[in-house]
Amino acid sequence: MSTFVSSKIAKYIFAAVMATFGIMHFVFGADMTSMVPKWLPFPPIYWVYLTGLALIAYGLALLINHKYQKIAGYLLAAMFFLFIILVHMPSMNVNPMALPLMLKDLAMAFAAIFIANSVEED
């Protein structure tokens, strides 16, 4: 059975989108600081930049060398799971967008795992 969209193309588009999100964390970082929980140590802008760096690193890992695809995917999934636990779940009672954002991050985490598991073993 043939596929409509190649898995390789889908993987590269996902990587490019994650890297673009990472760049946006640097461009619009000041606007994103309100999403960082107040109880985390360090100023919120550091967490925004760290997240941006992680997203860019994931995108580059997939676009440049699939050797790191598995570890990059699992690390990205871990980051999204941390967002669910540390950001979305604590704000479920006060933020009406917490549930949709949590579901989005859950889907992104499992997409990253799916891609990580699709690497051919050498």
C-alpha cells in the first residue's frame, strides 16, 4: 500500500516546525514569560530561552543527522510531559485553555516518540 505523504517528509516538516517554534521563543520571549510558573527558580525568560534552545536542538538533530533522532525524540517528549505536569495541570482550575494546551502537548510528546521509534537501527 502506498502512502500519500512520505514518512521522511512528515518527519522533516515536524522537525522544521519544532525548530521554528524554538526560534519564536527567542523572538517573542518576553511575551511567553507569562506562561512560566512563578514558583520556578530563575527569571522566566531563562526558561523560555531554554525551551527555545531545546526545540531548535531537536529540529537540528532530525534535519542534520538522524543518528540522534531517538534520544532527541525522547528528550523532547520528556519536555512536553514536564509542561503537562508543571504548567498545565496546576492551572486547570484557573485557566480555561489549560486542557486544550495539555492535550496539544500530549499529542506532540507522542508524535516525538513515534518519530524517535521510526529510526532504522544500524
